[in-house]
Amino acid sequence: MKSDLIKEISKIYRIEISDMTYLYETVKSLDIIDTHVFNQFRNRGIPVAEKIADNIGISNEEFREYLSNGNVDFQKLHQALEDIVSEVK
């Protein structure tokens, strides 16, 4: 469930639920994560780049190009967040 995922990520990284909801819903509504939004995840310490890169089998360096080409959609972000939560539990 989306709200449980947002709550778990907020708890793990000690960020406000409203901040996490904003980031999550921004990506969901656009169906893409751009550099600006990605940096907001990174600045909060959420390792979505590493997790997405790992999930699709590319290096962290290759991820930057992948991101700048508009290839990171909502589903990839959602899966990365679910994976992060499952690894912590």
C-alpha cells in the first residue's frame, strides 16, 4: 500500500511524511523522475539511485546518464523504495 510505503521510508530516513508524500506524488503525477526531484531524494539520504541502478543492472555512473535521458519512471522509483524498505525490515 502506498501510504505504508511512504510512512516506512519517512521513518527509516527520519523525514516528514508530508515531504515524502510530496516527492512520491510528484514523480507519480509526472511518471518520471527528473534531476531536480532526484536530488531531493538524494539530499534526504534516500539511496534511490543506487537501488534503481542495481535493479536494472547498470553502474551508479551510468545511472546519471540514464536519469538525464528521462529513463527513470515512477514504477522504477516505486520498486526501489519497496526494495529499500524490505532490506531494512
